[in-house]
Amino acid sequence: MYLKLAWRNLWRNKRRTLITVSSIMFAVVAALFVESLGEGTRQQLLDNMTGFQTGYMQIQDYRYEDEPSLDNAFLFDDSLEQKIQTDHQDVDFLIPRIETFMLAAGEEITRGAMVMGIDIEKEHQFNEIRDRLKIGEFGESGEQKAVLGEGLANRLNLAVGDTLALLGQGRFGMMSSGLFEVSGLIDFPIRELDNQIIYLSLEDAQWLLSAEERVTNLVVVPENPRNLNPLSQSLSETVKNDELRVLTWEEMMPELIEAIEFDELSGRVMLWILYVVIGFGIFGTILTMTLERKREFGILLSVGMYRTKLALVVFIETLFISILGVLSGFGLGSLILLYFHFTPIQFTGDMADLMHDFGFEATMEITFSPEIYMLQGSAILVITLLICLYPSLKIAGMDILESKK
Amino acid sequence: MPIITTHNLSKVYNPDTVPVHALRDVNLEFEEGEFTTVRGPSGSGKTTLLNMIGGLDIPTEGHVEIAGTRITGMKESKLIEFRLNNIGFVFQAYNLIPVFTAYENVTFIMLLQKRSKQEMKERAHELLSAMGLKDKLDSRPKELSGGEQQRVAVARALASRPKFILADEPTANLDTDSAMNLLDMMEKMNREENVTFIFSTHDQRVIDRARRVITMVDGAIDKDERKSPPS
């Protein structure tokens, strides 16, 4: 009967209840949207950086991080691959890369470029790099073909079919130079790299740099990217006798961690402001409701209802309102999130340039995460229930005679 | 043994600023089955007296005993339980829970007493029928007239099987027909079930029906008259 009383009390002033439910609903929607968008953007940044730059984890020569030179490239042959794969079932596969900086020249213009030799099949399996080709295709080993970041191609005034000249230093000071046919242009998600990346096949790059069978980085693709530290430790044990070390993306990009943490903090501040605004809105309604029903509370206390039971009824009312608001917020929020998940927000013009400059894609993606639903739903629920303390305290200290006046 | 006794009951509001003597040394006894009216002008202390007897207010001096139990100074949780099981209340207006039907309003008080479902059902039907509201069981307060609402309030007060009912100006908002009808019902319950009623009122219609009339002036008992029962 207490539940019935609480439920019916909700609907005695339909408009007020609907306004309260709506305000909680919009609060949940706003909180879900802000958090999902923030998480989506951070995840996108992380995916791009780990997918195209570092991977989740790398094996390098132990000297390479301090001195990223081809001289510190290491031998990657079948025996090393087999040793890692055999000892570590949680390693999905390995991606060999060799990278260095060289001069890249078109017909008239020369610029510094980052040359990366990759195993295209494995690379695509990891980051779907083929899907980022705007035009053309990756070449096979020995075909002497190069794929350029679109930004770099524009700077060098090169198009598919043109010849690219590369000049630089190979392993142990060897002179390296070669001519490559531009076979494709890639739309690289990180602007800085888009303006300097050149992809060659792994073998072509190793030949160009006089570093046969050598790689500068071996990207480790784990079965579970969320559980890197144990794998990192066990892999370190496996490769330490080869003068190799294992680095996670967190160790390789501490500045990215800082950027993510800062972004998370800004998001939290926004959420807290939102919570405060919502809290005051809901408090206003609960306050009105409490004052309106003061006399009724007085009568119920007079006839023999315990204060605790009366407070319980009011608490259940607020709980009903909160649950209705949170559930409808989940409903509406899911529709909105679904829409933006399948139709990400695309920025154009100056805004897009600005985002590129900060290393972000000009697209904002939404993450669907049960954790966000749980967290935001609970946060709003807790706020509402805290607000409910007001009528409960009011009832606890209510003077029966005063309230009946 | 009297059902209610007040011993030297006094109440002073604002004792430190502008003292208002709402009750002055009131000594009264009420027997079971009385149909009593406390009358007097506004501010004479009628409602304060009823609040003291009902345990809703605390006297500055003196105490109240109900069926031998001293309720003055009782712990609040004990007092709530005591009120629930021993005292029925009918207030001037806004007596009922607006979202409950007449039937639910009556059963609610029994729910607080943790009575069985069957007993609640039977008692609610019996009381509402006795109050002439058999066909209004499912009506909510806003669908009832003022008189009907007060009759539901009386049924609710009786539902808990209290030792007596305190009715604070129950007819104040009612037209003559509704007031007479309500008084008829209460008189019937008094006569047939020996329910004790104590009213505070300045409504002459109520005073005329009462068998005992206590007149209060400035917080003190001015007169305490008993009428002979109708032959």
C-alpha cells in the first residue's frame, strides 16, 4: 500500500511529475552524450595513435628509444617470431616495421619525410590501412612503389604514377637513395604524419636502407589490448637476452596520456556543472512538493503514521521519479547516441583545420559503453536521492501542529 | 474509571517573549461513551485542549492520562503508537489522503496497525456502510462532497477501534444538511457502539446535540454542563 500511495502521489500533479521526470531525462541524455562523445573522441585519438603510430606495444632494440637510428634496428627472423608466438599465446600477431627520416623529392620540391617499411597484409589486419587509401594501391615487394600521405604528396606536387626520389642515410652510414613510383595516396588521420609519411613495402625499405631482415619496431598485437602490463612483463623476460625491450603505448607516448587525462578532467568539470544545474532543478520541484504537502504530512503524522514510514513513502516517490527519469533518459539517449554513432559529427573548414592541428580527426565519434550508462545513470540517481534527503529531514523535524495550520 | 483525565493542564506559548496562556490549570475527566462538546470563542483554548488530550502538543504544566496511561512525557515513537491504537482524529478539513479512495483511506489506518487483510476489508465495508457511503467506496476525496469526506474521516477514525474520537470543528466547512447528517452518523455510533466523541466547536448545531458541554474562556474551564439523556 505504501508503494501504491507513493505511485499515486506521483500522478496527483501530473504536470509537476512530468517536468521533474523530463528534467532528469534530459540530464541523463546530456550526461550520456557528453561522456560518450568525450570517450569516443579519446578512444578515436588513442586508436589512431596506436593504430598508425605505435601500436599497443612494441619490441625495440634497448637503445632505440634514446637513439632512434637504423643502427639500432634489430634482426627479425622466423626464430624470433616463433619464440614469441610459442611462449605467448596472448599475442595475436606481430607486425614488423622499419622507419627512418629521409629527403623526399618530386620534380621540383624536396622535403623531409618519414619513410616506413611495412608488411601491408599484417598492417591492414591491424589498422585497415587499405581503407584509408584515397587513390591507388600498395605495391608488392620489389615493385619499388610508394604510398604517400596526401598532405606530403600535395607539398611535393606529386600524383599517382609520378616518380618519387628518396635520399638519406641507411644502416651504419650507408648512402641510401632510390626512385619509387607513387602508387597511391593515403588520407592519414594524424595531420602531422599526413604531411610526412611515405609507405614502402618492408623488403623494399630494408633494401633501400641496407638493413635486410632488420626492423626498428616490432608491433605486438595482443589478444586483449586492455590487459597490456602482464603481457609486457612476460614478453620482456622472453626478449631481454636479445638486447631487446618491450614498451607499451603508454610508455612510448606519455604526452598522449596527459592529453587524455586533461580531456577527461575537462569532461568531468562539464559534467559536474551539469549535475549542479540539474540538482537545483530537481531540488526546486521537491521543495515545492514538500511545502505543498506540509499539511497532509501533518495529518498523517497525527493519525499515527510513523515519521520513518512517511519519509519512506516520500523517498519511494522520489525513487520512482528518478527511475522513470533515468530510464527514459536511457531510451532517448540511446536513440541520439545511435544516430551519432552511425552518423559521426563531421567538422569542416576552419574547425576541421583546428582539430587536425591538435592531432584529432575532424570527426567526433560516439562510444557506446555500458559503463557510461551505469556511471551516468547512477550519478543522476544518487543526486536525486540526495535531494530526497530534504523532504525526509523535513518530515523528521516536522512540528505536527505547525504543519496542520 | 474515567477514560481521559487532565491534571492541572496549562500551556503557555512564547513564555520568554510575549506569554500567551492558552490553557490555565484545566482539570477534566471524560467517561467512556460521552458525547461531549468543548465550546468557546476563538482563542479560548478549545483546540489546544484537544491537542493535549490527543498527544499532539506538550503541556507547560500538568499531564494527561488516558485509560490510566500517562501520555505526557511519553517518547515520540511510543506516543505515535499510542495515538494510532487509542485515539481517532477528525479534523476540520483536508482530512483524507487525496490519492486514495474512500475504502483505501479507511483501510490505511488499519494497515498502520498491521491488521489482517480480511479484517481491514470487513471493517472498512462495515464502517462505510454505516456512514451511508456504501456506493462511494471507490470514490476519491475530490469526487466526494464535503459532508461525505467528513463521514469518510469519521469512518477512518473509527477503523482503528480507538478509545475515543477527537473532532476539531468537524462541521465548520459543511452546509446544514451535511452537518446534520454527519452529526446523525456520529450520534448513532455513540449510541449503538458506545464510541466516545469529544468535539471542539462553536457550531450551535453540534452544541445542541451534545450531552455534555464544556465552555472555555481564556484557556480556563468556565462551565461544565451535563444534559440529561433523551428519554
